Amino acid sequence: MVSFKLLNLYDELNMGTMMNFDIIFCANVLIYFDTSSKIKVISNLYNSLNRGGYLFIGYSETLQNISKSFKLVSYPKTIGYKKE
């Protein structure tokens, strides 16, 4: 099942309704946030994922210095982050 919704990634209350995801694609979004906002957004996304879930962000984006909660996972032609 796939769900598409419009929501504010920075709003903890709004993000609190988005739970139990196995995978989140959030490409080319973090580039528009400052560092403190990135930390908050990634924390919200982390909380939305199931244990063992995956987060995929844009090719030019990274979680370095943003979050240590994810494990970096390499795939051919892309990388992802796994919630442990």
C-alpha cells in the first residue's frame, strides 16, 4: 500500500500521525533546511519508521553530522539509511 500526503515535516504534532512506515523516500528536501531544522526533520522521520525501516534521501544529501540513529546501507547506484 502506498500513501501520498501533504504535510509539514517540521511539525512534530503533524508528523506524530505518520507512523509505522517500512520505507520513506524524501529526496532533495533536506537541502532547503538549516542544520538545526534538518536534525528535527530527520528525528521526526526516524520516529515515523518501523524498526528495520529504511529512509532514502537525495543523492547529494547526507545524514553526516545530522543523525547517528541510522545505519548507512549501500546498494548499487544508491545509498540508504536503516533504522535499527
